[in-house]
Amino acid sequence: MNAMMLCYALLIGLALPLGLYMGRALDTDRSTVMDRLFGPVESVLMRLAGVDRRASMTWSAYLLAVLTLHLLLIGLAWIVFMSQGLLPLNPDGIPGMNWDTALHTAVSFATNTNQQHYSGQAQLSYLSQTLAIVTLQFLTPATGLAVLLAITRTLLKRQTSSTTVSTNASTTPAGHGVGHDSVGNCSVGNYCVGHYYVDLTRIVVRVLLPLSLLVALVLVWQGVPATYQGAQSVTMLDGGAAQVIPRGPVAPMVAIKQLGTNGGGWYGPNSTVPLENPTGLANLVETIALLLIPVATLIAVGVISGRRRLMMGIGAVMIAFSLITTTLIVVSERLPNAALAGLAVEGSPNLEGKEVRFGSDLSALWGSWTTQTSNGSVNAMHDSFNPLGGLGLLMDMFVNVTFGGIGVGLIGYLLYLMLAAFIGSLMIGRAPELFGKPLETREMRWISLAILAQPLIILGLTAITVAFPSLTGNSNPGFHGLSQVLYEYTSAFANNGSGFEGLGDGAPWWNLACVLALAVGRFLPMLVPLAVAGWLMEKRTAPQGRGTLSLEGGAFVGLTAGVIVIVNLLGFLPALVLGPIAEQLTLP
Amino acid sequence: MAMMQTHEASQGLRVRPLPLLGESLRRLNPRSLARNPVMAVVAIGTLVCALYTGMAFTEDGGQGAFALIVTLVLLATVLFANAAEAMAEARGKAHAGSLRATRGELTARRVTQSGEETVAADQLRRGDRVRVIAGELIPADGEIIQGAGSINESAMTGESAPVLREAGTDNSGVSAGTKLLSDELIVEVSVDPGESLLDRMIALVEGASRQKTPSELALSVLLSTLTLVFLIVVVTLVPMALFVGIETSTVMLVALLVCLIPTTIGGLLPAIGIAGMERALRANLIAKSGKAVEIAGSIDTLLLDKTGTITLGDRRATEFAPCQGVDLTRLREIAGVCSLQDPTPEGRSIVVLARDQGATLDSPQNAEVVPFSAMSRVSGLDFADGRCWRKGAPNAIARLVQEAGGRVPGDFEALVERISRHGATPLAVLEGNVLLGVIALSDVIKTGIAERFQQLREMGVKTVMITGDNPITAAAIAAEAGVDDYIAEATPERKLELIREEQAAGRLVAMMGDGTNDAPALAQADLGLAMNSGTQAAREAANMVDLDSDPGKLLSAVEIGKQLLITRGALTTFSLANDVAKYFAILPAIFAASVPALGGLDVLDLHSPESAVLSAVIFNALVIPALIPFALRGVRVRAASASAMLRRNLLIYGLGGLLLPFPAIKLIDLLIGPLF
């Protein structure tokens, strides 16, 4: 438990300065020293892309740009995966993927999920890994954060007069206002939210690349391979048959895998493999990297929007949820594995499916954090967790806004915040509003749709799958078998990507069903709040005061937490009762 | 016909079980159920259970009795919801009906080109002119275009003191059913049959034709979504349970569904909306749409006319202040005598004050009265012997003094300013070319109004006083009454401008007015409240009309609006929070037969699966009638900040809703447990 608390303290200690940095580096409304540092690189990239870096988009253009780029990326990745056998950078001669696994893989990585229905080192060429996989591992977290930035500018940012901006600009050296007044250049008056490509570039260049470089260097130091040479063939000490050890540019990929809430590792068994996670220090770095950017994002948004207290309230709910499930999982994994009852190891914690070198606590902590943040990388097998541990993992993914994926975690929280604001406004006798903007039927219809999609997709696909057992092909019948199916779709919808495994999930049904869950789970909860923010921006803003709903007070924070529990978790309770809870209660 | 309506109306105010049951059953028809998705799902669930009951009785070992009881409880749930709506509607109609009853069989004297003809009131069209003679009832809503008369409006307002209505003034509007007491009027009818204010109001309280208000619509979307979510949850539970080898009982699943979907708020939502309109009606406020009532709750800025709202209306003389060297008794006498012929309340109050202070005022002989005019801004007496006395606006009098070759005393300006600063209106008195002094006319602020404004400030509502007074007077009254802001020397244009400014800052603005020149501002305001005595233009432009013509009504409107919204929010929260306990009662019961270990989730230790499920559905059903009085009466609105209100309501309806069902379900289980 001490290790757990230390990790939380370390996480917050590191996220604080990073968040402050991100808040300054990513705010397009002010000039900072970072502009001089990164400006030239960004200028070149922008010029290559033919984008005016001071341009700005309307919310609908932004949304369209996100969708267009992702369709393009999915198409490209799909083609690369299917034809990798014919393409260069394939020293191990890996053949092309079949169409459905390739489509699933493309969509899975394009949605920041990295759910893998294949084994990385054996089924992907270096070209696929570096060009398709790693590109998406950078662009997808950047996209989540970019959409959050657009929403922040639109909805959260306090109404500052334009004089603040010009004062800032005038205090910086003349002729050096890199993208500082995107609002001023917006073609449609004030109804613009920033520029998708400008945001994307800034996030990759200013945050993801430097951090990944840092983490990759630490990992290389700790012994993670980083090479473009093919697999190494070694002769074992006992002089027997030669063993082939796959390798490649592993360290850089692992860095962005952990930092970018991606989760898809170089090797199939992910960070359980010593080559991907060699030492205690590497494990610590990779664990902190899971939540680092999501936590820092809260601070960054607080800085950019000026709503520090709101972000503190949100952070408090997230930390509370995080501590509850982490404690549940850690305690559960300290209990012995029921399957080992009566054996000599009885009484030890549940080490089945765990690396003995990490032990139960660090495996449980990773499991908890990786499901909270929609990362999905593992350093232990989730399938082998005790039932209550599995319950904690599932709860993390149902909620999916306990920090959540980069950008999208907070966006998802905003969805619940909107619902809470709707109910809260009524409770103080005002027509529903959010930040002084009226929430009306159109907004509620789309918010409702985004909320409805989760049980519809997860429970619907689970029900169909278990109703036709010929499709399921899972290794366990009964309660645990249900948990496995439920976990797979939950992981896909939550864009988590971790697996309970034990499913024959390389088949077309699984691939296509998961593609549906992945796409809906990614784009609906991410883009509906953007649209709502855009609609709200066009409405009048009521000044906030004594008579209006304060989103910062303890009562409202509690209301939001209650809405998350009742609207989200309660819906999944029956399924949880039939899965992990029944499994736990029927243990011998 | 009028008699029948009154009879019906008085019936609606009491609960009569049999007609109510009949009305509730009548509302089971699919078309009226379809308007409410939540209750429609309950109704379908009832049908499913009924079918299952039929099958269970024909099979061996079927749980026929249990299924039958669940079916009946579900049916009761729907009927309770219907009864709530029917009761709210009956109350609303009763109020509207008693207002309408008075004009059931009115006849009208329609003025035509060839003369006059007598027609039934319901044949009058907009634009018709009717002649009304003293002692008759006004046949239709309209505007006096010729004549003046005193009218008894007690049929509309309950107030029996007659009021004066006159053509060409701001008080030219008349309502159908009110009685002309004196004189003779020509009234131009302003509405077609079925479109009068009352007809519109009745539509707001009639369930079938009622239009949902904006936030009610948005809430319905949310409730429908939650219903769908739980429908998905329960339907997908069947294959999942089968996969792990559990056979689920259809009846229990329907019971689970009905308990999870927000039936409490779903069942009471129409009743809450209707009751909100009815409360407005009871306050003699006639809303033209439900939206107007709802928006009242969100008002940020209240524009209040000083006269009648903040002050009693009539200024009264409170002090005679002589200039240096002038005898007080001389000032008193001249001021008093000048006012003897002045019929205005101000004039009378000067006479009263002078006499109270011991002056003996004799009617002037050989004097001609110089009436007040807006041009000269003075009035007074011209005596045959050439003497002239004047009283009037200080600067007008000062000019007169100078024209007459007199001198303005040195302390005159100071006197005028002192009186103005205290919120009073100075009136200067002149004898020949000697300026005698000043009379102070003070506004009398209504008792309790400052507390009312304090409460509004607490609730975050900004109050702005509108007055035609000069800035100094306005500031003093504003300070005394405790309004947040004031506008002095206000014109209708200035009012309109102010409303636009406030709206541009994002605020919702409410105002009250009666004059034709108020009409643009009334239309611009988010909540425009016209006095019933006001002109037709004002009443058309407004979205609410106050039958009492009481300028203080804006405050009641705000309260009624807030009450409507809070009641909805509170019951939504309560309904959702109830789900937790119901889960703990029903889920173990559904699975316990196949997986006994799941009985461990039964934290309430209920008697048997059947009694657990029944206890939950019975609780779910009984909550609706238990809360009908609450829905009809509305949550009490307290003057508190939004945060305090949210904390309080969350504690009562959120936490209360979370905890209450546990003991309640346990209690029901203890009562019915022995039967199963």
C-alpha cells in the first residue's frame, strides 16, 4: 500500500509542472518563450501541410477535419497492414494480415485503443510498426487533446476581453506572435474554436515528442532494445537449438505506448515481457507514464481556461474514483487465488498471471491505472486477476473518466458535467444552463445519445455474442466466460485495449463487432461535447452570480459524481452481478 | 351552462375517488399514454405481465398468483400517474372555469352601421364594437374607445372596489365578465371567440392539448433516454443470464425494469407542469404560454416601476420649509389655499398637512383657478385684486420670480436640494414676486418591500427601479427601498434600451407595464407582465397578464417559475436516487433461485424473492400518490443563494431518495412477507 501511495504522490508531483508547462505551451491565445523554441519546426510543418498557422476553424469544420483525417489514416493503415509482406522494412519476412484483422487493427490504433487481435512481434513488420502504429500512437492522443483544447476555448475559457490578448501580444517582441491570436483571424466572427492541424502539431511537437524522447532514453538505459536490425538468433547456454529473439525499435514505441494512453506494445504480452519492461525503475517509469499526461491535462486546462477551482473539483472526483477502484483491486489481488486452494503456495497473494518480479501490488496498481486511463497496456494478465480485481478493472472502464484517455477523459467527464448541470439548474429553480448558456432540447438529445451509446453497444454486443455461443469461442464457460466477453467489448468501447483474452478474437465477428464498438466509443463521446460547446457558444451568456449554479461548489461536485455512478455504473450492475460478482460469491 | 361550469369547478377542488378513478381509467387509452414514454413502458410491461399471468394459470406450477399481483401493482402505477395528471387538470380547470363561468350567457349590443343589434357574446369577432350601459356585464375582452366608467372587476380578481377605466388612457382595457357600474362605454372587441386570455390559460392546464415547456421537453428527452438505457439493461440481461445457466422470470424482469426507469418523475411530470400553471392562475396571473411561467424562474433582472411597486403610489406632503425671513404660517396658508381646488392626492395631502398643523383654510373669494399644465408646470390662484399665488416645480417658480422682478432667496437652492436628497419632491410656493418656501412631497415606501428585495438579492436577482423622478429623488428612494439600481427620469425608450442592454449582457429581464408606450418594452422583455387594466397594446405585447393589476406581482411570478423548475429537479433526483435500493431488493431475488450464493447481495434480508420483488414494485407504485400533493403544491421556495439551495435540495431529495427506499421496502416486505 505504501508503494501505491508513493506512486500517487510521484504522479501528482510530476504532473503538476508538466501541466503548468502544457497550459502555457498549448494556449494559442498567448505568446510564450516556447513559441521561439518550437515555432521554427512548427512553421516548417505547417508550411508543408499548407496550413496558415494563425487560421481558425468553426466547431463543425474542426469536427469534420478530425473525422476526415481519421478516415484517411484508417484507410492508409489498413492498406499497409494488408500489404506489409510486399513492402520494405520487413527483415523477418512477415506476411500481410487478413482483411478483417487488418481493419480491426487500423481502427483500433486510430481510436487510441490499441486493442490487439494479433501478436505484435510476429505479425507486424517494422514498417507497419513504425509508420502505421507509431504514427497513430502519436496522432490519436494528440487528437483527443486537440478536441479538448477546442472545447476549452469554446466552452470553458472565461470570457476575457480582447484587450488581454493584445496586452500580452504587445509585451512580447514585435513580429513574434506565433499563433497568438487565432481568434482574431477567424473567418466567422467569434464562432471559431482553433485550428485542428495547428493544435495537433503543437501537441506532438511540444508535448508528446519531447516526453517520449525522455522516457525512451530511460528505457534504453534500462535495457529495452532500440534497433532496426532484425530478430536476433541466439544459441542457448545448454548448446541446444537456437532461439530467435524478436527485437526492433522497441523503446521509442513503448515510450509513446505508455505516455499516449495507447497501450499496444511491441510484443504480444506487452509490458510483462522483460524486453519491454526490464527493471523496477523501468516499471516505475512506465507506471507513472500511464497517468502522467491525463493528470497534467487537468492542470493545463485549468491554466488555459482560468477555471482552476472547477478543475480541482473534477480532479477530486477523479482521484476519489481512482483510489476506490485501485484499493479494491490491490486488496483483491492480495487475496490468494482460489484455484490454488489446498496447495503449498496457499496463503500467498494471487500471483497467477503476474510477474513475480513485480509482485501483486505493483501489478494491481498498473492494472487499475491502465484501465482508468484507457491505456490498456499490461504488466500482468488481467484474465487471471481474482474476480473482485476483474470487477475493479471493469468498473474503471465503464466509468472511463477517472482521468481517462488523453483529452477524451476530461471530455467524457464534461458529458456527465452537462447532465449534472441540467439537473442541478432545475434544483435551484433556473432553466437548465451550463456556464450561463442554456441547455435546451437539442443539446440534451445529443448528450443523451452519447450516454445511451455505451450500454447499447457494450451490453447489446455482449448479449448477441453470448446468445450465439458458436461465435464466442471463449475458453471459460459460466460467470468468467461472461466476464471475458463483457471485458472485450467494454475495453473496445472505452478505447482501452487491454484484454481478458481467452477469446478466439481473431475471427471476423470479433473484429467487426469490435470495430463498431471502437469507432462509436471513440468518436461519439469525443465529438458530441464539441458540437454542444459549439452550439452553446452561439447562445447568450448569463452572468454568473449568487443566483446561478456554481459548478465549483462541493454540492455540485458531489452531484456530478452521483450522476456518473447512477447513470453509468448502475446500468452495468446486473451484468457485473452475473460476471465477476457471481464468480466471487460462488468461489469454493 | 354557466351554472354547470361553476358546479364542475367546485368539484375539482376536492378529491372524489370515483370520478377520479374513472378519469384515470379513461386515460389508459394508448393515445394519451403515448405522450409519456416512461409510463407507456410501464403500461406495456403491465400487458406483458398480464399475458404471462394468463399463461401461468393454465400451466402447472406457474406462479399465477404472484404474476397477477405484480400485474395489478403495475396497473396501479399507471393509474396513479394518470390520477395525478387528472387531479392537477381538475384543479386548474376549476380555477379557469370559475372565471369563465361568469360570461357563459352574456349578450352584447353590437354597434353596426345601421344601428345596434343584440347578439350572443360568443358571436363577437375581433374588431366588433359593442355598447355597454351601466349595470351590464362587459361581453368580451376589449378596449374602451369611447367613454369612461367605473367597473367592478371582482369576477376576475376577487377585489370588489370599483376601478376607473377610460378611453384614450393607459387604463382602457376591459375584461369579459366584469360589470360596468356607471356611465356608458363603447368597447372594441379585441379577441375572436376561443382566443381570449382565459381560453389560452385553460389550454395550459388541459393535459391533452397542453404544450410542453422548453425545459420540460429537454427533461423528457433525458427521462426517455434513461428509460431506454434500463430497457437495454434488462433485455440484454436475458441472454447473459441464460449463458451462465440462469432462467429468468419474465415477471420479475418486468418488475425490475419498471423499478429502474424513472417512473416517479415520469408519472408526476405532467401534473407538475399543469400545477405550475394552476398556481400562476391562482395568483391571478394569466400566462399566454407555459414558457412564460417557466422563464420567470430564470429571471436575472427585474425592472420595477417605482409607483405602486416600491412606493404606495401617492406622494404626500410631509413638511413646509419656509425660506429665510418667511413666516411658516404664511407659507402654510398660501400653500393650503392654493391646494383646495387641486383634486390630486398630492394636493389633498397638502391641505391635510396644513390643517393638521393648525392652519385654517378658507375658500378663496374672487379668485380664478390657474390649472396645472405640463408647459407651465405650476398651478395657483389669480385674485381679482391682482394678487397671484403659485405653487409648482422649483425651477419654474424661480423663473416666475425673476420675471416678476423678484429675487430668489439665497437659501432656496439649498432647501430644494435637501428635500430632493431625502427622496421627496420639492414644490415651491410663490406669493406675488416673493418666494415663500418649499413643500416636501414624500413617497411612502411600502412596508416589507426592502426585505423582499433583500431576499431577491439573496437569490441572485437584480432589481432596477424605474421612475420618472429626478436623479436625486430617485437615488434617495432607491437607497431606502434597497434596490440594486435605478433609472431616473425614465422614458419608455429608456426602458426599452435598458432591457436591450441587460439582455446583451446575457440576463433575462422581466418588466411590468400598462401603457401603450410600454408595449415595445413589454415585447422585448423576456417576461413582460401587463396589467389587466392596461391598454390593449400592452396586453398584446406582454406574455403574462395580471388580473389584479398589482405592480408587485412580478415577484410572485418569479417565485412560481422557480417553484415549477425546482419541483421537477427535485423529483428527478429523488426518482433516480431510488434506483440503488430497488436494485438491492430485486437483483438478488431474480438470481437467487438459480445461484443461491447471490443471495448474499440481499442486504435487506427480505423474506423471499417474490416478496422482495413485490415490495419494490409496491414501493415504486405508492411513491407516486404519496408525492401527488407535493407535485401539486410545489417545493417551497426559500430565499437563499443558489449554492445553499442546491446543497439543501440535494440533501433532501438526493440523499433522502437514496436512503428512504431501504426502510420503506423492508417495511412493506415485513407486511406482505407472510403471504409468500
